[in-house]
Amino acid sequence: MPYPSNLRRTALAAGIAASALTLAACSGGDSESDSSASADGGSSMSESIIVGTTDKITTIDPAGSYDNGSFAVMNQVFPFLVNTPYGSPDVEPDIAESAEFTAPTEYTVVLKPGLTFANGNDLTSSDVKFTFDRMMAIFESGADDGNGPGSLLYNLDSVEAVDDVTVVFHLKSENDQVFPQILSSPAGPIVDEDVFAADALTPDADIVAGNAFAGQYVITDYDQNNLVSYEANADYMGLLGAAKTQYVDVKYYAEESNLKLDVQQGNIDVAFRSLSATDIADLREDENVNVIDGPGGEIRYIVFNFDTMPYGATTAEADAAKSLAVRQAVADIVDRAEISEQVYRGTFTPLYSYVPAGLTGATESLKELYGDGAGAPDVDKAAATLEEAGVSTPVELSLQYNPDHYGSGSADEYALVKDQLEASGLFTVDLQSTEWVQYAKDRTSDVYPAYQLGWFPDYSDADNYLTPFFLTENFLGNHYSNPAVDELILAQATETDADARAGLIEDIQDTVAADLSTLPLLQGAQVAVTGTDVSGAEDTLDASFKFRYAALSKG
């Protein structure tokens, strides 16, 4: 869906003087040593590795999915103009030779010469323009069913192919500090214009049959959410270098217990996303495997649908003040520490704001506003809030969670949330669950008044926890809109002064905390379990939050 005209005007007015933000091809270090490392990786390439996961794929068409399971595939097989090298959250040119601001609202990318897709088609500026034009067309038409990442391109006005290797991105506001990161996000995979449809999603089978890949791997066999087979792409010319393993099979599990058993018994080499907290604790004591921890950026939260929740805008008893009071009461009652300890055994920790701890600008805005003011629940405060707003109790709340996408802990997590709310005497909770493929469609179709979501970041910046959620016409599709928040989000994206930008990010969290569009609950770490003969997981479990199979090797 298109953004409202007031946002477009705000974006155009938000720019300030441009900085010399340049991503030169040599910015990542010595290119000669990088080439040598790639050559060594190829000469000592291991033959095959099996990876196991419980994540689910929605689609591998970049315009149609905005979830970790789908993006995990895209990271292996699609090229990016800029990307994050191993061990860093900062973007550098990938298949680009250079990428830089050449004017306050112009970001110019020059491609490396001689790029091709695995099917033999040339990869040129025409494909780049096609990629972003179709992403926006599909997003604005709603052909992505609300599940695409097009909302990340809110500041993109148009794309110009100057010649075969030169692309200019024309932006609405000046000096966009976030746009280079967005090019490395789910909105950034470059697709083959000869394989993908211009205005509709392309079926996964057609993408695989068209061999429309130019990343470190190509897909040789594709059985969605059962088994995906990859082979190293010898023609990959990007930043990350040659894959260390020739063949990778990814096996998809319905049950975490089976994933744990297979990695323990050596039937698979790597288990990544997601094992239960109990399983991880057990595996740490098993000498036959290694448990590798990486920096955490994953968050868990409850989304409130502003139309269909109790007293929502389209309900028979619509009342904005009462609706807010219901959200505030939930925030007063939920006990994050109990969820963290009882369900996740500390692998997820309490989260009291929208940006996770560790990122610039992160606050704990919710801690002082709700509960006892120190992070613990306060039922009396919740009762007073509801009474003051004239809300009759117990409030009937329909709450939905997903049992197969975020791990088996979700069932225990939301059973505990239900218990906490009902023990207060202020709520009766109708708790239901739906499998992910249907869940992804229902949540953007006003089916769920309140529901679970998790977020795994697209890039390592606070903006990625704000723009997709709280800008009008956001990814959540929960009908939240606050013009003041819109202005703050657009302002932080163009603020060059680091301290001033951090202040804007803090202001956004404070404002949204008062509105309670979502209720953050938990922040988690990245964890992979490998066989003792597998290396490389520690290299790819970095602050880029991209798990790359090409870093893994065996033996």
C-alpha cells in the first residue's frame, strides 16, 4: 500500500546537509589478502554439510516474504549491492565496485564488470532497477499479501539505470543514514528480470528452475520446508569470497526434539534456529557437540490490532481511551522475569523497550511507565487504570500465538502470559494457536486482536526496530499511526550528528511506549549447535545477524 501524502511531504522536508558517506571497494581492508583467503577457501573446500532448522520458508521471492526462515535462504543465493562482511555489522560493497552519495538525495552504485547469474544471464543495472521497481510495485499493490519488505524502501523515490553498470537511487529526503543498510536487508536481494515477474510474486519452483541466483550458492533441489540442497557458485564475485563447503543440505524439522536428537547423534552437522532453552542447556553438557553463542538481536513481543482488540476502532464498543487502558493494563501485569526464567532459562532476557539493549539509543522506556516502575508487575495499578477508563472487568481478550515458527517455547510462554493475566482477575484470555503459513496471512488480515510476533533484525541499527513497526502503513498492519512518531522516524534517518540521532531514537521509544502499539517482552541471543568436527559457526554468528552457510566447513 502506498504511504500517505503527508509522509511523502515530511520525508521530502526532513533532509539536512549531506555528509560524505562513501562505501569504497577497498573499505573492508586489503583486497589482495581477501582474494587470497577466497582462493584458500576454494582449495581446501570440504565436500558437504547438513544443516537442520525449525524455521519455515514463506517464499524465496524477495518481494513476498519478510521472515527469518525465508531470508536465510535468500542470503545464500541472491547477490546484494552492499553487504556486511563476516564479523562486522557495517556494510561494504558486495557485487558493487563502489557505492556512495553523489548528491544529498542521490546514492550511486557502480557494479563490478562481468557479473552474471548462474543461468548465464548478464547481471546489469537493468536488473537492479527492475528489482527495486518490482519490490515497490508489489508492495504498493498489496500483491505481497502484507508479507513483503517493501516498507523498508519508504525513502526511495525512483531508480535510474545510467548505463550497464551504474545505478542511481533517487531518495525523497537528504542524507539518509540508513539507506545503505537497507540495501543489505530483505529489501535488497537483486533478482533476474528475465525470470521474475514485474508486478506479481514469482513461484519458488520457477525461481529454482530459472537458476536465478548469483550469491555464494545456487539451489539444486527445493522441497519447501522439507529439504533444500545447495551447491557452491563458482562464479560468485562478491565481498564474501568462495564458499568453504561445496554442498549444503538444509533439513527442516517440525519438532525441536527431533532437531536436538539428530545433531546429538551426528545425523546433521549444524542445528540453528531454534532449539528450546532446555535442549540448549542439555547440549552444553554433551561432549559430542559444540554450542556456539553469538550476539543477540532477536526480540519477542505482543502486537495489538488497533481495529479489532477490545474497544478497537472497528468494534461495536469502539473507544480509543478504553482501548489504550486495556493495553496499559496488560503492560502492568505481564511478568517478563518469570517468562525468562521459567520458559527460557535465561536464553531470553526481559526487554523493556523497542530497541534491544546494546544498540545505540536503546532505552527502558516501559520499565518506569508500567508495572511497579522497576520491571515487576503491579496488578493494583492495572486495576486502577481500567477503572479510571470505565472498562468493565474481566476484559475478554483473544490472544494468538504461533507454535512452529518461534520454537516450542512459544506454547509455554503464552500459556504463562494467559495465566498471569487471568490470575489478576482483570482478564479472561481466549488463547489460540495457528501454524505459521496461515498465521502469516491471518495476522495482516485483522484476524487476531492481539498476537505474538518475533523479530530478527535485517541490519544492526536501532532504525530496524522502529521504521518497520511504527511508521504509518507499517509491516505489522495493526492500524497504528502517530504523525509525531512518523516525523521522529524520518528525522533520525537523516540526522548526521550521532548524539542528536540517539536522542531522536530515545524520543521515538518514549512516544511509542505511551501508545503501546506493541508490548516488548524478551530479547534473545543467537545459538548454533555443531558437531565437534565443524568450524565456522563462530565466524558467521556475528552482529550482522546473517547465518551464512559458506562460512561452515567440516573436518
